[in-house]
Amino acid sequence: MGAHAAARFAERISELGVIPADAGLLRMIATQPGRSQQSLAEELGVVPSRVVALVDNLERKGLIERRRNPQDRRNYALHLTTEGTHVMTEMRGIGSAHEDDICAALDDTQRARLAALLEAIAAQQGLTPGVHPGYQQRPR
């Protein structure tokens, strides 16, 4: 079911020119504008050079920009561009519709129970909330 849901989500957001990895990073930057690449690496549990490659990709797409951190000029603060903000807005709508479609067979009580059960399994497995474990894989 997870593979099916992930593939359908990837298909849905492809119209925005992004992939699921982009979506996750954009969400992380949108919820904490100005964060550093180092903080992303720590939260994702990856080496900083991996984050540089991911951030470079988003910057090439015009979705984020690096700004010198005024407190520490050696570091960059990450921010969504106007286009990045637009993509985030569109993805929220797509994500909501996707969840409704995937969970259409469940009523509200069942959906809440499913979410609670999945959160319990994720916690037991040591997964970081909101961080897809796929970020820790080596780039191809």
C-alpha cells in the first residue's frame, strides 16, 4: 500500500515539475524559513554534502534561494522563492486530495485510527516524524 500511495503521489506532483524528495525538502524549508543546510542535514540524518546536492537541484528549478546568513556569513539561509511558495500551495491541495483518494474506503474514525497506528509503528522503528527515510539513501 505504501508503494502504491507513494507512486500515485509522485505522479500527481509531477505536473508541478517536482519529485517527492523535492516536496519533502520544500516543506522543511517552508516550515522553517532561513534554516541552514547544516540543520537540514542533521534533521535528515545525512552528510552535509548530500544536502548540498539536493538543495542545488531545488535552486536550479528556481524553487529556493540561498542567502548569506547575516549572523554567520560562512553559512547560507534557505528560503522559498515566489515560485517555490506557489508550488508549496499547489502541493498542499494535491496532498489533501491524494489522502482523500487513498483513504476513501475509510470513515473519519478509521482514518484517525490508521494515522495513530502508523505513527506508533514509525516511532517504534525510530523514524523521524516528517522525514522520509529515503533521504538517507545514496544518490544515483
